[in-house]
Amino acid sequence: MDKNKKKIRPEERLTAFFQRKGEITRREKLAIVWQMSVPAIMAQITSILMQYIDQAMVGNLGPQASASIGVVSTSTWLLGGLCSGVAAGFSVQAAHQIGGGKEAYARKILKHGLCAALCFSLLLMILGIALSGHLPIWLGAGEELWKDASGYFFVYACSLPAVQLNRLAGSMLQCSGNMRTPSILNASMCLLDIFFNMIFIRHYGVLGAAIGTALAELVVCILMLWSVCFRSPVFRFRGEKTGRIDRRILVNALHIGAPLAFEHVAVCGAMIATTRIIAPLGTAAIAANSFAVTAESFCYMPGYGIAEAATALVGQSLGAGKEKIAKSFSNLSVLLGGGIMAVTGAVMFFICPWVFQLMTPDLQVRQLAAEVLRIQLFAEPLYGVSIVASGALRGAGDTLVPSILNLISIWGVRLTLSLLLVGRWGLHGVWLAMCIELCVRGLLLLFRQQTSTVGYKKTDAART
């Protein structure tokens, strides 16, 4: 082996792939989809392990502590989803520019994104802090949960600038073809979360879990920003003058990110409404629902990892002017996502009692959580299709119609069926409604992914 041979960075390897001449086989395309997906899958799994850790460590404090986190969990996902929408609005543009060989403009997009993300997250933080004292009451939680639930949400709101900048920097690295660095840093976040939780949960209980997670997020945010701004061969600052604010970047970010943010508001709003439907069922039902949602996330995190890879591959393919390859990457990613989530769903069906045993000592909560989770696991393959199809369409800049389809599915199908079934079957009825809705959503987004032509022509971002 030649020791003097220059090590090829992931970003350079992906650029070389798009610059190749001649036919690219399906096997080669599938190989690069898999190579891009594995680090992203690992990153998603480690983020879920953080939730498992929080649930397990807090679960030892009793069902009331777990229910306190469960009450506000959908609201934290809502704010996190808004941060993801902002990150996608800029990172998809950057992927188009990198694919087209316009790295200087991609760096300009990063600088605009950092400023916009910081301003947006600060406003979101202020809003979250203002709402934290009232949120558990609005969600219908019992008075015994108000203090812990409010404290947990308050700390999460304070961490939103770190969450936002972390997601933006990670998305930029991924769209440049570097999936490894975000994966390693997210894995380290998991370890940091364990370390900080061991310190703070002992003294502050539920509030300590929030503090531990927030500190882990902050440390990794600093490292992620350093990686993208000073280490990335594509994005590192070179003393270039940014000049005036480029309105095209902000308008394109709004065009791409606003539908995603709207989608997260709609989806999480429906989940909050679902929490209100479940809250009258009692503390055990709230805790079981929270544990089941956390356990199920292990199944769908691989789908989100593949979706991130699909966004980068489709975006760079279109930026390079290779529309047919972009469509091929989209199809292969959807097939891979549905297949892997079918496997993870089957595995979870058999191991979920053991998983819940790790999370909580309460036998009633464990049994109820396993029963409802097994209902929804039958929807995992089509859920995977919906997740990856959305990621592929995002890379093409097609975000409005998928967001509308998500809205129709979750509000028109899930909530309607939940209201109809909760009275007869309780928490089991709510999860049956969720299973049916995920199947409907998968079919809708698969149809959109197969028929969409948006973005598979030259996009505004690619023409810039």
C-alpha cells in the first residue's frame, strides 16, 4: 500500500462519482445508496438511544416521572421539526450547488443559513420558555404532572439554539457527502447524554434528564460547527467576502423549508391532539404510550437515515444535471427503506417485552406498551416507504405536495379514527388508528414519488 497516496474524503468520492463518464450500473447505485445510508442510520439510531436512555433512567423514578416526559414529548418534537425544516431549506440548496461544482456559492448558502438559523431558534426559544408553564395544563395532564413536565419542556426550549445549529451543520455535512462525521458526533452525543444524566437525574429527577440531554446537545453542536466551518473541504471558511444578503437564498430556503415546517406543525399538532385523547385514560396509558412511541422509533430511524442519504444523492445528482440518475437513486432508496423497516418491525415485534423491561419496572405499563406497539408494527414497511419517499422528494425540492399529503393523512385518517376507536378500545384503538393511517400515508407518498416531475428538471437553486 502506498503510504504517500492521498486519502480521499467522502465529499470528494461523491463528486468523483457524479463526474464519471459512461453507464453506471444499478448495483453501483445501490452500493453508494447503502454506503451513504449506513452512517446516517447509525446517527439516527444513536439519537434514539438517547431517548431510550432518558426513558430508562427516568423510568426507574416511577410511572409519574415517565408520564411527565410523555406529556410534552410531542411538543418537543414539534419544535425540533421546525428546526429541521430550517436546516433542510438551506442544505438542499447547498447539495444542488455542490453537485453543479459551485462550492463557493454553497459556502455562501451556509453563512446565510447560520445567521437565519440562529435568529429563528432564538425566537423559538423565547416562545417555548413563555409557554412552558402552561403547556401541560393545555395538554390535559393531571396536576401531579405539571411541575416535572413544565420543567422538562423549559430546559428543552433553552437548548433550541444548540439543536438548530447542530441540525443545520449536520445537514450541510451530509449534503456534501460526508455522512461519517455527523454519525460519529451523534454517537458521542449518546455517550455524553449517559454521562450527564448520571450526574443530574440523581439530584434533579425529570429536570435532570432534560439538563443532561441539553448539555450533550450543546457539546456536539460546538463540535459539529467546528467540523463544517473549519474542517470540511467544501464548506470551511476561506476568508471570502459574503457581501450583501442574497435574497434568492432566503427565498429558496423559504420555498423548500416552509412546507416542511408546516408539515411538522401539522403532524406534531395532530400528535398533541392525540395526547389529549390519551390523557383521560390515566397515568399508566400515558406512560405506556410514551414508552411505545420511543420503542417504535428504533424501527423507523433506519428509514430516516436512508431518507437523509436520498436527499443528498438526489440533490447532488440534480445539481450535476443527471436527472435520470436522481430518479434511480430515489427509487432504490425507497425500496431499501421499506425493506429494512420491514425487518426492524419484525424484530421489534418479538423483542419489545424485553425492551420495555429495560425501560420501566411497572408490569402494567410494560404489558400495555407491548400490546399497542405490536398493533402498529404491521405498518412499518409502508411507513418506511413514506419516510424515504419524502426524503428523496426533498432532495428534488418537492416539499409542498408531500406536506399536504401528510396533513390529509394524519388529520383526516389518524385523528378521525382515534376519536372513533378510543371509546371502545382505549389506547389499543388509538394505536390501531395510527397503524391504518401510516399505511395510507405510505401509499400516498409512494404515488407522489413515482409520478412527481418537480425538481427532476432544473430547479431554481441549481440554476443560480
